[in-house]
Amino acid sequence: MAGRFITAFKDTLRVLRTFVHEVIGGFFLALAIIGGTSVVQELRRYTADAETGIWRIGLAGIFSLAMLAFGLHSFWKARKIQK
């Protein structure tokens, strides 16, 4: 039964899977943008008062880079599915 379903709706499932990967990639890229703005805010805070520490800038940067990598990887997987 499942084999017939997959055979009948193979193209639909491929398009749906591609769409899910693109939506998730969009969310991750949005989080990367939010993290990037946080890096800028923390950098401004650090230049105004060095007591805040550089760790906050580093953690925000690592978060932003990780979300950017996840987003790009998700879009890459969506493109790979279309082939």
C-alpha cells in the first residue's frame, strides 16, 4: 500500500520536501540576520563600555554563523532534491 502511494505521488512528495527545506532555510537565514544585528549591538555596547566583555560578541557571532550555515545547507539540500 505504501509503495503504491509513493509511486503515485512521487513528484508531489518531492515538491513538498523541497518546499519544507526552503521554508526551514528561510527561518534559519532570518535567525542569522537577527543574530547579526545582535553582534552589531553587542559590539557597540563593548566599545562604549569594555566591562561588558567580549564573550557576548563571540557567542552572538557563533550563533549567527551557525544559523547562516544551517540556512545555506537547507537551501543546498532543497536544490539537490530538485535534480
